Amino acid sequence: MVQITLNGKIMSLDADPAMPLLYAIRDIAQLTGTKFGCGLGLCGACTVHLDGQAIRSCVTPLSAAIDKRVTTIEGLANGINVETPMHPVQEAWLDNKVPQCGYCQPGQMMSAAALLASNSAPTDDDIDTAMQGNICRCGTYPRIRKAIKQAAKTLQSNQSNAVNAREQEVQS
């Protein structure tokens, strides 16, 4: 039995600790948003967050998730904004009609969210570097970049609004 924190919930999984995290997420936890692509950690379709860092779950053993937080596309919006069930990256993806076939998009969004968590104002080079290794066979890269920039602005605005609200509370 392996215990992990998956999308904010502690789960006990009856699985071999050497099993790829991807299989535990999809087959045991039944969260199918994370996709199997290449099985070698090269395409990015299986990207999830491990303690906030984007990782390839197809080559990461389940044991690596013990005592860490695993976030999948299904849990990306948890705690971000109570007014919408989506993360700003997910909203930007829809606004910019990023998905074509959509298969790679959960991994793309997870990589984008990890980038924006560490860099609130990424340049084109920052985006290219962070998204390297996330392959989109449909070639939606220009829309992906546009969506990341939109999500960055939304997150910056949300942070600014939160700071202003806190300042108003202190002044009251």
C-alpha cells in the first residue's frame, strides 16, 4: 500500500511503489486527464506537478510521490479562484481555442501552470524553454504561447487584486 496526496486528497493505493506514477493516476485513481504519450518522458502528454514542479509521470515511479503533493489536470484549479472552477491557464486555453485534437493539452497546461507559478511574466524565450519537450502534433504552438501570456496577465491581476483587498482590510 502506497499513500500519496493526489489533488489535495490523501489516497492509499494498492500498487507497487515502482509502478509509473502515470499508471497509478489513470488506472488506480481513475483520473484519466493525464495522458500516455510516448512512455519515455519525451512528449510531455503525461505531465503532472510533483510539489509544484512539472514532471513526466510515465517515467516517475509512484514511490517518488510519497510525502509529496501530486497535482493532475483535474486538480489544477484547486484553491486558485473560488469564483470559477478553472485555473487561469485552462480559461486561457479555451479563450484562445488552443486545442485541436486535444490529446497533448493536459500536459501542455500543466507545464504552463508550473512556468507561471515560478515566473509571472514570462518572455517568449521563457515560454519556449519551459514548454520544450511538450509536443503538439497539431502544431498549436502559437496559440499555446498566446494563452500562456493571457493566463500570466490574469494571474498578475488576481495577485494585484488580492494585495489590494488585504490592504483595504488592514486599513479598515
